[in-house]
Amino acid sequence: MKIAVLGAGGWGTTLAILLNENGFDVTLWEFNSEYARTIAEYRENFYYLPKIKIPQSIVITNDLEFAAQGKDLIVISTPTQFIRKSLSPLSDFDFKDAMLVSVSKGIENKTYMLVSDILSDIFKKVKTENLLCLSGPSHAEEVSRKIPTAVVCAGSDEKKTKIVQKVFSNKYFRAYRNNDLIGTEVGGALKNVIAIAAGISDGAGFGDNTKAAIMTRGVNEIMQLGLKLNAKKETFFGLSGLGDLIVTCSSVHSRNRSVGEQIGSGKKLKTILKEMKMVAEGVATTKAAYELSTSLGIDLPITHQVYNILFKDKDPYQATEQLMKRDLKEEN
């Protein structure tokens, strides 16, 4: 099987190495031509995955069409907000029966599309059953060091999900499968928003009680939006829901939690984003989730307060007090 990984961030690079270790012919595409040459020459992704060597057998290129040509499986690891711009040059490309597996997590601003919807919109010729995603608690920093990790592959066709499941799995990386693509993508996208809230709590000096409440009620918010979009409830108690939420809200590797922590300690979002090398998907997703939930008439109080803190410069302590003083209600 020939595989292309489109997007050479930390996660894309990690998966390219993993798939190469699993015995596949792998091509890694990097958007920036100069940086592609740097990675290819030094066999190390200095910005996004330092100290992890990239095997010589992985082809590294800046040529998008060359990367996609003749591949059986294409992994999309470009940040959600850049997928349309980055991959639109391939809009008329004949993928034939290639499977497209998204590992990006977010909701596109303005269109409110999940990643699979964005790909369907760009690539009109791709069959629905060939659109899949891989999601779950899986920081590149740990997977690249072969720390045991479990994820889930989601898609509408069980035959295809079984293939992808097998392609990615090895002694340190285990893939499960489900048929709820929407729920799996919603879980992966919204957990980043809740992780920002958890980080704000940390930065503001609140305690374990607060973070536990944010995570628990966060699951409820993720589920509410997911169910409105026809996802399955049980998905949100699995790896792409509860599992990914736990790791993203608590890990030192979490960029979204880190953004929240800095906000909670008084730093401004513009300054934080300027200093970051990597993309914190949750920032843009917060805006999309806020606008989408508002248009659907869904009450997502944590998400809405995170939006107000990030984009309306609301004081985190005031936002927290408003959350605590809301009308009392049943838990579910």
C-alpha cells in the first residue's frame, strides 16, 4: 500500500514514521518548500517534532500532486482552517479509490463544516465511503516515543474502517473502529474548546474541583452539539469523546490547555498566538462552535464563556462567576 501524509506538523510527521515502520511506502508533504527541503536534508522536523529521526525511506516533498499521485491512502493532517486553501489545488484530482483519512480536529469558520464535510466539498469525486477519520487521545510527543496509545477509526463503510484500523495498528498504537464519523469528529473538535476552559481554570488558580466540573459538563456540551448533528450518544463516552477530552484537558503537551492557562494568568490571546509555533485548533473552533450552537439554538454555557473570554476580552473570573450563578437545573 502506498500512503501520502499531507501536512508535516508534529502529528503528520509522527504518523508518517509510524506508517513507515508498519511497512508501507510513505510520502510526507510539507506546505513550505524551504522547510520541506530542510526536513528532507536533516531528516528531523526541528520545529514540530525535535529529536525524532525521520527514516530515509520516507519521501519528503513540497509537490502536492506528486504526493497524492498513485496513493491508496491519503492522511490529511493539515490544520482544519487551512485545509481548504492548502488542498484546493487537488480539487479536480482523480483519487480513484483512494481512502482519505483525516487526523485534523476542528470546525471550519464561516461554513461550520467538520473536516469530512470540507473534504467532500473540495473533492467532489471522492466517494462517501472513502472518507474516514482517526481520532482519540494521541499526542505526537508520546506516540513518536512509542508510548502505548489507543485511537478510533470512524467511517461509514466497515470494510474500509477495518483496513485503516489494521494499517495504523502496531505494538504501541492500537486503533478501534466505529461507524459514527460525525460523532467522532465532533468529539475531536469540541474537546479542544473545553481544554481551553480547563487551562483557563488552571491559569486562574482554581482547583481540581473546578477542572473536574469543566470536563464533566464539557462532555455534556460536546454531546449536545453532536446529537443535534445526528451523532450517536455512545461515541462521546469513547476514545474520541471522553478519552481525548481527558488527555487534552490535563496534558502538558496540550496546546489548547496551554493557551487557556496563559489566558487565565492574564496574557492576551493575540500575544499568545504570535509566540506559538504550532496551531491551537481550539481557538478557531471556539468561534465556529459558538456561532453554530447559537444558530441551532443550543445552550453551551462553557463554550460560550470561552468565546467571550477569547474574542470579547471578558474577565475569566467574571465568566466563571456567571457560570456558577446560572439558574439551577437537573444534571442531564
